[in-house]
Amino acid sequence: MKRKTFSIILGVMIILAIITTSSLYLLGKQVATPESVAHVKSPQPTTTLVELSPSSDLSNSNTVFRNSKGDKIALRNIRNKVIFINMWATWCPPCRKEMPSLNRLYSKLKDNPDIIFIMMDVDGKLKESTDYVKKKGFDLPNYILEGNLPESFQTNSIPTTIIIDKSGKMVTKHMGGVDFDHPEMLPFIQNLLK
């Protein structure tokens, strides 16, 4: 009798262990944490050319970005400017890897009044991310999101870089790390600035 009871309890424990392990595995595939992605390589980058749909027209967008000084950028107020948005997090290895080249690109273009750079901390931890940028000696303009991103901007991968031309058309949505020192990057953006 004891052996039968033991076998039943052991069987139930094994089934629960399998269910728990499977659930944690599936949950882990859906939610990325700093610890869970520290050893994961960045997915193959993708670039998508997309025109904003009327429902995500920038003039109707309630998307606002705020920096540590309290300055805000509302997408609906931007006209005739190239908008460069990079979504990142301090715990993201590919984000940290691309930052030096992104900072060099920003340094080359920051004095041009026709382009706006927005480094968007996806975690919304403005002090932590701003401290990280300063500690690394970067001059990148760091923001957090207030409001909602247009649907076409949304992503489940970071880093993600979105470039919008002067007419409000999204010309690039790149998911994954980028070498912003690539010889085609600066001319591509300079062409958009014409």
C-alpha cells in the first residue's frame, strides 16, 4: 500500500515538474529580462520600409518623449525634419554594442537643425539610462516615452532603429544591432536631409 501511494505521489510530482518547466520555458520565450538575454545573440537584423498609415499619421500621434531635464518632444509637432529613433535598454548587450558608433554618427549630425535624434529607453528608467549614457561618455539625447507609440513603430526586439523622412514617411525600421560607422549610413541620412 505504501509503495503504491509513493508511486502515485512521485508520478504527480513528475507531472507537475514537467508542467512547471514547460510553462517557465514558454514564458521565458515571451518575456525577455536582462538576465535571460545576457547570453543570447542578437537576432538577424531586419529592415522594413513602411509608409505610415493614416491611423499612425504623426500629426495625429499622441507620442511624446521626455528627457531628464523635462524637455519634451511631441511627434505631432515635428514638421520637415528627419526623425531618428533608437529604442534601447541599459541591460541589452546589442544596444550597448552599437552605442559607440551611434554616438559617432550623432556627433556628425547633431548640429544639423533638420534632424532630431531620440534615444528611447524602453524600460522608462530615465535616471538610470541617462546615468549610463553619461558614464560611458556618450553625448546621445536620452528620452523616455510618454503616451503611445504609433502601431507601425512598435517592436518586440531591441535595439530597434526607426528613421522617418521629412515628409513623415518611415523609411527604415531596423530590428537588431547596427554598425552606424558603416560607410553607407551617413550618406543615407544626409540624402534624407536634402
